[in-house]
Amino acid sequence: MTHPVSRSVAESFYQAYDSRDPQRIGGFLDDHVEWDVFGPAAVMQVCGQWRGKAAVMDRFASVVPRIIQFVRLDRECLLVDGDRAAMNGRVTGRHCESGRIISHRVAHFIQFRDGKVISFRAINDTLDAAEQFLGHAIDLGAVAGDADLVMV
């Protein structure tokens, strides 16, 4: 049986998420959390799959900070229903390698159990984000068979 998550728990999770503090985020994670960030991982190295609380905390402690410095997440909509939450917004960060500001649309789909995140799925506007990571527009005709743009 699923137990509803309160809106205040979902909002508190996002306060921890915005802090980028692995310990604060970890307080909201189930030991067996599944964390998926969809996008072309060869271009956007913050995309991928992480399994377990320790792996997700490591993602925030070492993986993400090497690639992008978080600036903000503008949440346009946060819906909470039953044991799930969905967010639509815009994430902004500074690409560490190039110094470019990267800002693109994102959606999150989260499932909670007993106030802890058991499943997190992020879907990025990957074309927009990948072009910003690369620093130029992608010629879609030229990349039709490019393995570097395979989605995770």
C-alpha cells in the first residue's frame, strides 16, 4: 500500500535539492533510490543512472560539481498526488569547462515512500541543453547516426 507524500515534504526535498548539499539531499533518499537523468551523457555528463543513496550523494558531491556549477532551479509548477510529485521548470548553471551559462527546461518525476525518494527521473530539453554544452547548434542532418548523442 502506498502512503501519500505531503506537499511540505516535496517542497522540503526541493529546498535540499537546491542547496546541492549531498548530506541534506541524502536525508530525503531511500537507501535503494533509483536516480535517472535522461539526456545525451556523452555531451551532458551530468546525465546517467545512479543506484542507491551513496551513489546519488556522490553524484552531488563529486560528479556534478566537476561539470556544472548550479545557479538555480526555477520551479514553475510542482504537483503532488499520492506518493508522487512532478515538477516543471528551468535549471541554470555555469559550465565549468567553458564558463558558459547553460539554462534549459527540465521536468522531474519523483516517487516517495515513507517521506523518502525511491525514484527520481529528470527529463531535460536535451537538444537545447546539448547545444549549450557544446557551444554551438547541432546540425541534426549530420548527426542522424552519431553514437555520441545516444540517450541514456
